Amino acid sequence: MSRLAAFLALVLTGMAPPPGGQTAERTIFADEFSGTELNRAHWNVIVTGRTVNNEQQAYVDSPDVLSIKDGALVIRPRFREGFKTPEGRSFDFISGRIDTRSKVSFTYGTAAARMKLPAGAGLWPAFWALGDGRWPDTGEIDIMENVGDASWTSVALHGPGYSGNTPLVKRSPFDGADATGWHVYAVEWTPDSLVFTRDDREVYRVTRAMVEAHGRWVFDNPKHLILNLALGGNYPAGVNGVSTPYRGLPEATVRSIQRDEPLVLVDWVRISGR
């Protein structure tokens, strides 16, 4: 076989090396949510202990809020007036949060998820990455956040000197679509930058120099992935100005949750790297 013929054979089988001597990305992790139950080898299900941000939900491990249906992860909040956590705290809502801590982590590469979000002020879905250890010293990468306004999503970084109301944040409006449709949210992470994309279009680029203008760069350590749907709390309230009947969660959204209407759908989650 000639060298040309051999190369063409590799191309046809997907084994040809990329042009220019570059190293091809490989899949580090993928969950297509194609089974009937959440893959516990991939994911931890979080049960509320310590709470933050004045959020109005308790996270529980229950098919009421976390399920796999029609090839997608479903996170559905529920109204459960007076629900008690194991610590004895009372909440009127339950919801779902999963992460890959101690199961799947990565340093550099691309993390992506195909998601469909609900509309409703105060609904707070997120897809993010977090380092192990004390927050924010080990770094947080918010790949997608939304607080129920379907006209935009946001991305952000948190670390020492730029946590909470971080200056490293970008709100990205939709053009001819909205967050209630299917979209791919991703971050490409290198030793010197993080590039956030939505549907393969760049929405925000953060360099090491931009971070170090505010504090220490904390993005050289492993991160695990998190998917969750919070309800109300400080960030939604800061956007929608609602304080009653729940902080950041207006009556219309409460009624929608009581009717079991809002849900987050996740078609797949993937991590690739070199």
C-alpha cells in the first residue's frame, strides 16, 4: 500500500493524525443519560447540609427531583411545604444537585453540556466546575447560569479577590432564540485562558492577566463538574428585586412550581482534553 493510500485509510477510519502535528483531543468523560437511572459511578447526588446564598430549596436524593427520561437528565423542583432537612432546617421547596467530586475531575480541556432551561423569575439552573478545598481559593468556573430570564445566560469566574460579586462575569443575550430551547454550553480551559461558548460561538474570554488584575490565578488544579437547579436566593433577588413571598422567587414562579411545570433537561455532558 502506498503512503498516500495508507493515510487515506486512516482518514476514513478516523485514525489519521490532525494536521500540523497537533495532538487530537480525547474524550475524558461522557454521560449521554441514555439509561433509566442516574449513573452513580459518574455522579454524586447532593443532600442539603450547609446552605448558601439564601437559596430557598433543599436538595434531596429522590426521583421526584432527579430522573432520567427519554435520553435526558431531568431536574424538576417540587413544592413541599415545611420539608425538614436532616439538620432540622425547614424549606418549602426541594430540588436536585449532582456533581462528579472524587469520581471525575479534569485540569484543562473542554467541558460541555447540551441543556434546555425553564423560564420563570428566580429559577436558578447552573452548570459549573469547582476545585476541591476551601472556596473560593480553589477556583470556580460558571459555564452557564440563568435566573429564569430566558433572554440571556451568564458565565463567571470566582477566586480569591474576585468571588461573590465577581468582576469576571459576562451576561450573553440570545439572538433569535432563548434559553428554553436546546443549546450547548461549554468552556475551553487552558493554562492561560478560559473561553466560554454557547453553540460554538464565543461569548467571553478570560486570560490569566485579566484574573491576576484582581487576585491569584487558581485554575491550574483539578475541577469537578456540577449540575443543579436552585430556587431564589441572593443572585436571583439581585436581578429581579423580589423579596416576597420568598427571596428572589415571586408568586408566579411559586405557582408554576406547585403545578410541577419547570424543569431542566440535560441531553449530555462531555469533557475532552489532550
